[in-house]
Amino acid sequence: MTSGWAAIGKIRKRFTQIQDITDRGGKQGAIFFLTYTVFQYIYGVSLVVCGLASFCLLVGGVAKVVSPPEGMPYLTAFFDDSTIQILALAILVFVVALLNVLSWVAIVLLGWIPPWILPIKQSSSWYNLWQFSLPLSEPKPIFLNPDGVSNLADLAISKLEAEPATSRNFAGTPTHLSLDERANAALLGCLFEKEHGVRRWPKPNWDAFYAAVAAAEVNSIKLVSPAYLIGLKPDSDFYSTFISEVNRRLPEGEPRIPDSAEARGDLSNAVKILVKKYHGSARNLAFRWWSRKPKLRLAFSRSQAFRPFDVSSMIPQFLKLAVRWETWPNVKPGNFIYPYARNLALLLFENGAMLTLPNVKNLSFKQTGQLAAYRDTMRRIVKTVRENLAASNKREHRQIIASYSTEWQLAAAIDFALWAYSVDLIKQNGFKQWKLDENGLVTRRGEAQEAKAESEEEATFPKEG
């Protein structure tokens, strides 16, 4: 009985946590409600029933002791005949309730279904189910708030109206390059973009940076051309040549790429992989040897070999850039792959599009589930933008639809518009509730300046249809 009431207290805490989220506008989602919340009601009712039955057994046993030989006829008979069965059932219910066994049964059964068959496994509901079902740790859920999503959709539309995707950080298509050269410019440019974050180099104007990468040449031969990469001698210093030519073409006042032994090794590794496996062209990442039909999923998988690329940000960034530059003209892009950006995650939390529990102090977005929740939120924002634009007769809104004729193009534009806005907001110290700490974690304001990093497994890409 005592253990049962303790379990009821724990279940009440779970309900309190869910209630806190829903009171602030968060939505549980169907899969979370059916595989977690419903079971909490079942646990609570079962524990109460077992507690009442145990109380009846206790009364019957005490009556038999103090009023022999019959005691209380009904309850004493209940004690004599049902003690073992009721005790075993109570223990079973207690364990099931304490460890969320029914939710784990659902997780195991649904875990066998591939994400392309069950797309909801890429949602925040699936991630939250895992978080609340963990037996030994406090949950760090991420719930979606439709009101926050709607507000950011309105913000995205206003940004697309006021600032078309030709701003200083929107890398224009290098039309003077061949398709192979475009792919290499995107890959090597993204590699250096990642190096800026890893090495903490000053951030440049990315439009000017990618233009300089595309323009870099020696003796009228583009440094990003497959022929130049294949012709490199083993002892050649491609890194020095590359940064020298790129730096020479950067506008006055733009930060230059510094010399770096680590970055030199990363670039050398990338060039070796391109030459050895893909005939010097990053375009070939999307092709198998027996087919010339490009597959972005294949390119994503192969891109993981290029360090320090990661699945959360720079691999999606490379694919986004390559597709937008029409590197693979006939590719079927499918779902837009949202590259994770920490400052954009700040925006989603600050505007209430994503919600978590008050006791969650920071999130790293290194877990697959956290990235899935982030991308799920971005997909909802894009869907809302598309629906609002389609329902509007405003001339500016019709122009946006005409400018971004496919859902993929619209998603890329919205992703960039919100990212650019969040960058400006950080510069203006406009985030009041959330911040980035020294470790790059998304952290609540008022917490310690240096939050302790989460011990989490390396992220893997959530498969999308």
C-alpha cells in the first residue's frame, strides 16, 4: 500500500509536468497522448484499485487476529483466499506503473516500423515519449506550441516581403561555374563555414565568401574544378593556394581565412576523398555507379565522411546550397532538410514555438530526437506560411508564391529569413529569456554562464520521406 501511494505520487508529478506544458499552449500530439498520457490514467486507476484491495486485506487480517476465529466474515475470507493473488497483482501493477512498462511496449513495437512508413517517428511527440519514459533521468521534452508557430509564420512572411532572399548572407548561384564546379564550391565552402565555427574564426559575409570561393583560380583554372583537384601532386600545398586565392578576392574589410594546421588537414582529407572516390566532383556523391539518377539521401550518407561535417548543420547546409544552385537539375529534393542553427533554436524558444519544462536549464540539440523536434517545428512553420500565403489575395503574398514555386524553395527561403533575423536579434541583445552559453548550449537566462554539457550520444539523421 505504501509503495502504491508513492507510485501514485510519481504519476501525479508526471501529470503536473504535462499540465504545465499544456497550460502554456503546448500540444501533446496524438502519439504521445495515446502511448504515454492514456497509460498514466490506467496506472493511476489500477494503483488505487490495488490500494483499496490491499486495505481490505489488511482489515480482514487484523480482524482475524483480534476477533478469532471468524473475524469479519467477508473481509477475513477475502484475506484467507486472495492474499497471494492480490499481493502479486499489486507488485506487478506497481512495477509497471513505476517503469512505464506499457509505454515501453509501444516504443518497442513502433520502433520496428521504418520512419518512412511511420513519419510521426520524426516528430516531437516521438521524442517526448522517449524522454518521459526514461526511468532514471528527468525528462527534457520539447513540445510544439501552435500559437508560437503561427507567430513565427507571420514573422517569416513579413521578412520575405521586406527582404527577398538576396541579402548579404544569401549565397547567390555561381552561374559561371559548371555543375561539377558548383558542387565542389558548395562542399569546400561549407567545409570552411564549419571551420569558422569549430576554430572560432570571425564570421564573414557568407555571400561574399562563397563568391570568392567560386572565383578562386590559378592560371585561369578554377580551384574547385575536378580537373584541378585530380591534377594536384601529393606534396602540393592546396590549402595555402586555396586560402590565398579566396582571401585575395574577398572585399575590403572582410575577415580573411587564417592559416590552420587542423583546417589544412580537414581540407586535405576532403580533397583526397573527392579525388579517390568521386572523380574529383562532389556531384557524384548523389550518384551510384549503375545509375545517373541523383539521390539526396545517398549524398547525405556519403557526406558524413567529410570532417568536420556534422549531421545537424553543415551536411544539410551543403545539400541545401547544392540543390539551390541546381547542381542536380533533376533531383527530387523531397522533404527539406533543415540545418540546425543554435541562434534559430533560440528564436523558436524565445517566441514560444518550442516549449520545455521549467526545470530544464539547457539543451544541446545533439540528440537525434532533439533535432527531430527542431525540424518538426520548422516544418510546421513552413506549412503555416504556405497555407497563409495560399489563402491571401495580397499582391506581395502572390509574389512570394511566384518567387518560390516549390515547397522546397519556400522552406529554404523561410529557414534563411528566420536565421538572418535571429542573427540580428543576437547582435542587438534582443533575446530576454534564452541565450547561448560558452559551450554553445541553448540555455535559460539567469542560469550559470557556463552550463554543464549533456552526456549524450552523437546525433544521427532522422530519416525523412
